[in-house]
Amino acid sequence: MKLTPKHSSCQDCSKEQAHIFQHLTEDELFLLDQQKHCNLYKKGDTIYHEGNRIGGCYCINKGVIKIYKTGLEGKNQIIGFAKSGDIIGYRSVLSNEAACTTTKVIEDSAVCFIPSDLLFQFVQNNSEFALNLLKITCRELEYANAYITDIAQKSVRERLAEMLLKLQDEFGESNDGYLQISLTRQEFANIIGTATETVIRLFSEFKNDNLIELNMKKIKLLDVNKLRRIANDM
Amino acid sequence: MKLTPKHSSCQDCSKEQAHIFQHLTEDELFLLDQQKHCNLYKKGDTIYHEGNRIGGCYCINKGVIKIYKTGLEGKNQIIGFAKSGDIIGYRSVLSNEAACTTTKVIEDSAVCFIPSDLLFQFVQNNSEFALNLLKITCRELEYANAYITDIAQKSVRERLAEMLLKLQDEFGESNDGYLQISLTRQEFANIIGTATETVIRLFSEFKNDNLIELNMKKIKLLDVNKLRRIANDM
DNA sequence: CGAAAGCTTGAGCGACCTCAAAGTGGGTGG
DNA sequence: CCACCCACTTTGAGGTCGCTCAAGCTTTCG
């Protein structure tokens, strides 16, 4: 498939449901369109590195990006993903700090760069936009706090089941029922905070118990209820 | 010591350095003063429970509050603390959701209740206030993400050392060098996500290695540098 | 087609949890 | 003001989850 942006103009893009820029005025959208800069990235490309000064934020037009922090001995902790309609890097912009995460492309992506000044301008002049951004940040924060509780209290087995359900929720499944996102075993491990081998062993168990089906890197959830019970979801 | 608010009016209170309400206009402060309601709480009191609908947020005038989530089998995970000048519960207000944490008083406190409508009004009419709140949320989010990485990658020993340093940083030390916050062993355990007994054993080790001094519930850090090395701070 | 990256399985061990039991201190009610 | 009670603290023993290291296999990609 050829790599092209889904929309050519921000006016079109922002019409997608619940889009971050849905509350901008026509004039603001026009400004955005003038000043943004769209780039195509291939799988494996890094958009920005932890520690980078980034002069703006990025709006994902198409594709999937993983967001992670690098800890001790180079071990990565995946904090989350961004996909079509999400924006990344806005925290560093607003705090005027260097990026505290690295963002790397998992599926070929089209990503628009939005200069810092413009983001600040929108926040200051458009209170609906500001409130919306605030709500998004609050949601991320709530998610992060819930995950702290999870990782501190649940076993690796519980977290793995939970993560599979979350991924299904966030990325959906294709026609043939496989998860719409493809990750390496190491990436799975870096989400739930465990060793690659542990993920592999647990996947084998889940497979033997007919909870999931494994086909190379494709995964199908066979028994969502039982997985939910294992995940101990509240 | 008698339990009284530190300031009687929001006009005075907001003048404290870097206060959340520092960017409000005189008119807004007047409104706030009229509509807020100040309450005194004693150690052990709960301000709101996880799952409660709270019709506003709370601004801490004096005292210390712990913020925690209750996980499986009633085990609590402490997410953070709030002290003089902090506001809590604003996320639930902005998202119009039930509270996702419980907040309980650790040191006798004076806390002002601020109705939801008023908070929304400030966010919508005062872009500086909105931006400030956004920055605060961003900071909390960054802190949460860093902690996810920590808890996923570091050992309990590392996290305990790190937490002691953080508490020293956040609450300071009294004249005689003891940490200005007093927690039970169980609360320490609930911060770093471990068992109470493990905290006790590690404290003994730290004490034997002359890293800390223990005097009942009071703790003094004796060798910050070595603690920092143990914490593997980056 | 070869190299590099990713996957899988096994063995061994150690950090941390759980359970149990005894000691300690502070707060409260008589 | 004192005694009792309850919550907190401490220490020990034993078990296990999940990590590390190692080695061989498979897939992908240039």
C-alpha cells in the first residue's frame, strides 16, 4: 500500500469524530493548515528521542506509534500508543521541557508537525480547545494512575491477559479475528514490565488453555470472558 | 496546636508563591471566596472515596493528604500526596466522572471545597488559569509515567531508597533532621508496591548500613549520596 | 542466500511474598 | 490517671514467581 496522508487538509482531518482539533474555528484551522508540516515515516523510524528539544507537537494522521521511556540498562517501558487522531509531544511543549519519551513508528505513518507557538495560541484563544486538551490529559493521567496500581499489585499473568484485552479494545480486530496490531514478544514484555521469555511462556500456556490462537506474530483472542477473569478486571 | 485555616480569604491564600489560583482576577477571587467552603479535617478523616460523585474540587489550605487507589483484595496503592496549595479532585470534575481515588488526611488539615461550576467558569474565562492547570496536569502525568517505568524496572530496594529521597524533597526535614512526614510501614509499602514486612526488613538493612536513622516513626536520612546510588537515580 | 533479529525451551536461583507469632506504643474510656 | 485494647512493628521460616543465562531454532530482510 502506498504511503500517503489520509487527508490533505486539516479542515478535512479535524472533522473525524472526537478529533482533538474539532473545536477550532475555521480561521484557526486555516492557520493550522498553513503552518503544519506533514511527514511520512516508515516502520522503525523515530519521531523524537527522549531528551530531544522538540519545537512543537505531532498529530497522527495515519499509522501507529509506540511511546516509551528508556530505563536502566537500556530497558524500554512502553507507556502507550498513538494512532490516527492522537497528538503526541504536547506535554513537552506546554511544560517547555525536553521530551521525556521516545516515539517510534510501529506501522507506517503520516504525521503532522505543529509548531509550539501555534499550540499555545490555540490554548490561549480558544477555551473550548483548552478544555478539551485538559480533558485528554486528565484521561491519560487517570489511565497512568490505574496502571501504576496494576503493575504494583497484579501478577505478570494477570497483566498480560489485561493487556491483550486492552489492545483488542484500542485497536480492534481484523475480519479474520486477529488483533489489529502486531508487536514483538519483546514489545509485549516492555508494556507489562517483564522479561521476553516470560511473555513467551505465558502465551504458550494461554494457547494450551485455548484462550488465544497464535499464528506467527498474529494473535486471536478465543475466550474473552476467561481472559477477563484471569485479568481480574474490576 | 489548634486547627485553623492558614488564611481566611482566598485573596490572601492565592498570594502564596506559585499558587494554583495566582492567575485569577480580583473579581474571580472574590467569587471564589464567596462560593468556596472551608472545612477542618482530622487525621484519618476521608475527604472523598473512590467512586464518589464529588460536586467540586478541593484546595488544600493546610495539612497533608494521601491519595490512593484501592486494588484487589483491598490493597491500597498510594498515588501521591497533596499539601498546602495543591488541589485535588479536579480531574473528576473536568471529566465529569466519579472520583477514581480516595483521599485521606494524614496530618490535620484545612481544606476548601470549590464547586464544579466555578472551576469550569475559571477554565473557560481565564486562559492563563486554564494553561496553568494544564501544566499542572502535565507535570502529574509525567511523574506518573516515570513512576510506571520505575516500578516496572527497579527492585524494591531501589524504589525504597528513591522514595525516601523524594519524600525528603517534597516535605523537607525538620530542624533536627527528621523527615517532615510521618507514615506507617504499611503506607511506605503502599507507595512502592510491596509488602509491609519487606519495607521493615529493608529499613533495618539501611539502618545497619548507616544510611538512615530510625526513631520510632521518625526517619532521618544520613547518607543521601549513597541512597541516591542505591536508588539508581537517573 | 546469509546475517541479523526474533522466537522458544530448559535449568537454576534469588528476590520477594505469605503466613505465623510475639513484642511495642498510643489512645481511649472508665 | 491508669489499664486495656488495637493497630502497628518486628523477626523467622518456607515457598514461589519470575528473572537470568544459555543454546538452538525460525523468520525476515537486504
